[in-house]
Amino acid sequence: MPEEINVPLLDLKAQYDTIRDEIEPLLRDVVESQWFIMGPNVADFETAVASYCGAEHAVGCASGSDALLLALMAHDIGPGDEVICPSYTFFATGGSIWRLGAKPVFCDIEAGTYNCTVDTIAEAAGRCSRLKAIMPVHLFGQAVDLDGILDFAESKGVPVIEDAAQAIGSRDTGGARVGSRGHVGCFSFFPSKNLGGFGDGGIVTTNDGDLADRMRRLRNHGMEPKYYHDEVGLNSRLDALQAAVLNVKLRHLDDWTDGRRRNAAEYDRMFDEAGAGTSGMSIQDADIPLLRPSCPVAPSRHIYNQYVIRVPSEIRDELRANLVENRIGHDVYYPVPLHCQVCFKELAEATGSLPETESAALQTIALPVYPELSMEQKQHVASTIISFVKSHATVEAG
Ligand SMILES: Cc1ncc(COP(=O)(O)O)c(C=O)c1O
């Protein structure tokens, strides 16, 4: 009997097998040195990330969530201040704002990219009376169109803090890397990211030397010089073991991203041949009830931290059950938008409805796209989905 094909959502072991020989001696070096916090590995990694992202400075920290917090703290965001961010994102985007006593003001997304736009941000700004910052998210690895957003932020006199947690190496429509144009770029090295550590880690990028210095102090209790504190900061340093791992992985990042992009292109081709539409159009207008992600043209560069498809909400759960039956890993990012979360219920009335966000939350599914996927695995994923949606082709899209 032929072996059954399994396709996990992510296979970090497959990646580790290709870099074990590079990483293990470096981990041993750190252990032998017993220099675990900060140190030369962290300094080297900061220099390498700044150069990779096209930013002047990079400051390592303990997680992507802390990167957001440091960026907000460095802009003196506090109680009563308002920060615009999308509702369709990972919790940390809104959570970081809330933790400082400030108020997230949620904006909608556009259906084509799942990203916020200058128009959705301007709509949210109309609900603000104390706007202090704008925090767009480069969701799933696709860059937000920052041109209009930067101009809009300037007209309001507020900074743009890029949540680039999912998007290292992504390029915008002008070809600029994320984290190079906003006042601060915030990145996560959570293991599932394209550049993932062996635990938590994060970094902030900026072209402003004063902001970089302040975030460097803030990540270390606001301390400078030793044991002197002009302000209260965090304990949020990047540790040497993570930096050693990430220094090695950064050298492979573009190859891995190319692998993800090739996988996405293969899925696109298979779905297109079957009659799928692309995100941004209505599912009813596609030949089968399936939309694959729209693919930006060069010099834009999607890094596919997630490859996200869309089906009518009425069949999503059934499709998920079918994927489980066929041993295909997948997930829903994100089933509950931030403006519908219980912890933000006091913001619900002021937010009102965000229709594109609410519809994406009901219709999307993320598929395996990690670089080590085999052609057989991709074909299994695509053919399973295509035959399922074809057999449900009469369902009205909702
Ligand atoms: C959009 C976004 N922002 C922030 C974060 C927080 O990063 P971390 O998990 O490293 O704290 C994540 C992590 O998943 C994310 O996806």
C-alpha cells in the first residue's frame, strides 16, 4: 500500500536538519563562554539585521511583543493616548497599546492584501480625539502600502510604528524593505516566523539614532549608566543563545523565503487551473468557491509567512475537517478580530463594524507553505482543497 502523505502546517525539524552542523558548534561556544545575556553575538546580529532591513539601527529584545512595547514607550505613548492599528492581526498588536494604558483604535483592512490602508486608517482617525501613533501591520508577510500612510501620519504629526513581526525581508511597492521607512519597525523571531529562533526573540529597527538609544536603554530597565535610571524600562534583552541561532539562520533567510515564494506560486498555479479567483474579488465571481492570495508584482516581495486562502464561511469548518481527515495541517489566522475580543469589549461600541475584517475572520484558512514542502505534498494539499470546493460549488458565499 502506498505511504499516506502527511503535510504538517510547519516542519521546523526539516529546517533544523539542514543547519544542525552550523548551529551546534556556535551554541557550544556560547555555553563555554558562559556569556548568556547580550554580548558579541547580539551585537553582530543587530548589525546584520539593520543592514538586511536597510535601517540604520537595530536593537534586539526579548520578543516581537516587547518590540512593539519598546517602540510605543520610546514615543511616550501612555494613558488616554490613542493608537490606530488593524483589528485583523495577532493579539500583540493591540495588546501592546493596551498594556501602556493607551487605547487601540481599530481600523479595517482591504480584502486583497488583508492589510490596512490609508483609507481605513483615515476612517479610524475620524474616531480619534488624542491620536498619538499609527501602527500598520504587514500581515502574513505582505508589505502594507506605506506611501500614503506616512504622508497621512505626517499630516497628523504622529509616528508610524510598523508591526513587521510576520514580514522580515518583505518589500513594498517601491521595493523598500519593511522596517526601513517607518519611525520604528518591530520584528518577532517566534519559531514559526520566516526567521525563527529557538524560543522567543525580537528586534526594533529605526533610522533615528536618538530613538535607538532610548530603546536600547528601555530594554534594560531604562538603565544608563549601570544602576542609574532616568526612566522605568523593561527587562527585555535578546539572549546570546538566540542571537547565535539567528545569526546562522539570517544567512539562509533569503533562500528559505524563495522556497516559500516558489511554493506559493505552485499553489497559485494549481488553484488558478482549477478556476479559483484571487483575494480581493468576490467568491461568487470565481469559477469555484475558492480565492487564493493575490500576488504583488515586483519590486514588491511577499515573503509568505502565511499562504491564506478564502472559502465561503458556510463550508469553512467542513473543509477544515476534510483537511484533518487528509492529514493536512492548517490554521485560521484569525478567527476573532481584536475589536470582537472580550478584553476589548469596552471599545466595541466606538469601533462599530469593520466589514472586511469580520468577513476575513470567517472565510480564511492558512495552508502549509514552509520551504521544505515536496511537490507531492503541495499537490496533495491543492487537490484535496480543489475537489472539496468543487463538490460544494453551489454554496452561496457568505
Ligand atoms: C502581527 C504580530 N505582531 C506581534 C507579534 C508578537 O510577536 P512575539 O510572539 O514574538 O511576541 C506577532 C507574533 O506572532 C505577530 O504575528
